[in-house]
Amino acid sequence: MLLPRITTLRRAVAAAAALVTLAAVPAAAAQDPNGAGGAASCARLRWLRVPGAERQEEACLAELTTAGTVASGHTDPADWAGLTPAGLSVPSGVPGIQIDGYFPDTSTTNTNHGWQHDAQFVIRLPDRWNGGLVVAGSPGVREQYANDRAIGDWVLARGYAFASTDKGNTGAAFHRDGRAPGDAIAEWNRRVTQLTRAARAVVAQRYLRPPARTLATGMSNGGYLVRWQLENHPELYDGGVDWEGTLWREEGPNLLTFLPPALAAYPAYAAGGEGAEQARRRMTAAGFPAGSEFLWPFHHQYYWDLTQRIYREELDPDFDGALEAGRPFCAPGTPVCDADYDYASRPDGVREAVSKIALTGRIGKPLITVHGTLDVLLPISRDSDVYARMVADAGRGRLFRYYRVEGGTHVDSLFDAFPDRLRPLLPCHRAAFTALEDWTGRGVQPPPGRTIPRPASAGPEELLTSCPLAP
């Protein structure tokens, strides 16, 4: 039952902001160029230029992590709300430079700083630099600060420079961007490439040498971006960590093949009665794992319907004609209802749109994937299991490690509601990241891929801090 857990689930409702971010961060406060971040970093601040940026604003900060940027107005808490467990610690003691800005773009969905301008980015340059750069794209259709708690804080505390992008369009109407179906998502990939090149140049300006190591990482859509970058621009990176990346394949599976069966079957399952068991079997046949039923009500209410409609509108706008993003929570049989959407029967133009963003498995640099077995937004059997086979079929298995995490689900905030059933993926991401550091930096091979069991006796504190990759 969900009702006894309603207080903790209210936090998880914020995870639906992986699709929509409404709040705007205050404009960057003016900083004393000779004080906040230390003389060494501030002295060079005025000479930093982000190549290709249309606008940039620099600040010398006493704290680059969210321990300080929330108060200083240099992050957006609404952007990362709901992605991490409540008990996640926040590192501090990372002074340095932050650069906010945007690249030329024509869309205006991102309201951060009052700029009304997309292609926004953030670059953070710690005083104590370890020689590396981490680049991330936002999950869902969030903005550039979405990775601050889950990824940015931790890598900054380890000495990395950190750069993140809003991917060029944001929010539930992201599909309005671009001239043709698929263009808005295709822009995401270009924006990560653009930011990586620019951030590498800024790092060289700040520290007087280029980064010795550039790593890509991200969750959900951000994980997809890691896969795409290592397939298409491996020359820019030393490796990447993909945290439950979205899979796009022209022939499927993809979001548009497994979400409609869920929308069609779940109401009958929830209603109970004679048809409930048959509906449950339809759900599991579509890829939603047995044992994940306790997560279905939340995902039906906040994720499946909206995700299907806005991504289908991006890739197949003709399905519902003059409607924009369909009819919310329509029953099967309703005209142009997304619960009845059949990707296989749609015109060739739909697959052509997906081909703009499709993955191949042909990675060119080391990649580590982590994915939870109880993910019911991107079911593992329809996503990372398939991508692992694609990498192997492409002959790139030596560059790949895949860790299936028992009890992991799509957003870690749900761990607060179900600590006895779930396992947060964040510690597994960190374990994978440190393994990638050893792999790319010292040539130490990561442990073989496997399913990481959820320890039966582990308490919340252990699950929040530990995820051994090796048996």
C-alpha cells in the first residue's frame, strides 16, 4: 500500500520534474573578485572566455557545491529536487570559479537567471584541481543544474572541473523546438559536444594546461548522451559512466514501444477483479519486471503518461493531428489515444525521426553502465540489457562493463519511501566512476559485469554509502 508512505512519496513527486522544471534560479549575485574564491583563482577570472558563448557571467565563489550555491543563487534546487535520497551528504570546502552562460539558440524554454534563453550551461573550476574535467547533460528535460546534487557536488569535491548543459531545450513542451521530428532530441547531442569542447578550452585558460582526463557521465537522458558521445565523438573523452541511459533504436525497443502497453494495461490492473491478473501479465510482457508492482501507481500518475505523450509528439506529431501531445490519461479506444499507440505500424517517417538519435553500440572509449533491476520508467530488459548486447554485437565488449543493480529504480528519492525494497543507484554510480578512473588512468580493468545483489541485511546507511562492483 502507498498511503502509509505518503509523506516520503511527496518528495518523490518532485522526481516528476525530470520532465518539467518550473522554478527559476535567481540571477547570479555579484562577487568580490579578490575575495570569495581565493586570490589564485580570482586573479585569472577576467581572462576566461567560453568559446562560442553568446553570454557568460563569471563569479568567484567561496563554495562551488550546493552547500554554498543554494544560498548564493548559483544553482536551482527545483532542478535537482527528487533525484537523490534525503540522507545524501553534501560535501563542502570547494572554492573556485563558476561561469554561467548560454550559446546562441532560438528557443526560450529555460528561464534561469531571467534570460529566457536555451542552450544554457554552467562550468565550475575548483581552486584545487586534480587535472580532470567531468561533463554532463541534464536528465529528463531539466535544466543545467539538475546534476548538481547527484554528480556535481561529488566530482567537484574530488577536484574535477565540472560542466553541465540544459541540452538546448527544456520542459514538457521541448518538442516545440526544431523544424522536424527528432530535431529537439538531436540537439541534445550537439549541445553536449559543444560544451565539452568549450569547457576543455576554459580549463586550459584557467589552469594553463588542458585537462589530462575528460569523462562524461549522466543519468537517464544524461546517460543516453554519454552513450551517444562515446559512439560519435570518442576523441573528446577518455571514458564515461552511463547511469540508466535511455535507449533509442530505430527498430525498437524504445520508449514508444513499451510505454503504451503500460498505459493500456495498468488501469485494469489497478481496478482489481477478474482482469487484474491478465493486465499484470501484459505489463510484465511489456518489460515491467515482476516484483515492481508497488512502484506502478506512482509511475502511472507521474511518469508514464506524460513521458509517452511528449516524446511521441517529438517523434511522431502526426499521430494526434492538430492536438499537441495527445489526451492525458485517455482510455484505450479513445480517438488518437497514446494508450493505443503502435510504433510498429506507424509510417516510415517516424523511424526516420528516431534514426536521428539512435544508438549503435559502437563505443570508441571505455564505458560503464549501471541500471536498476526495478526501473519501471526504463525497464532494464528493454533498455540496458539490450544496449549491452548491441555493444557486444558491435565488437566493442572490451570497452564495456555493465552492472545490473538489484533493487535499483529510476529515481533514488523513492528509496526514502521504500528503504526495505529498493537500493539507491547513486553509490553504484560512484563506484563505477572510481572504477573508470582506474581503468582510464592506470589501466586497471574493472570487475566483470554482473548483477549486484541487494544485501538482505543491509540497512539504509550501508545502502546509501556502499555498492561493491566485485563479488
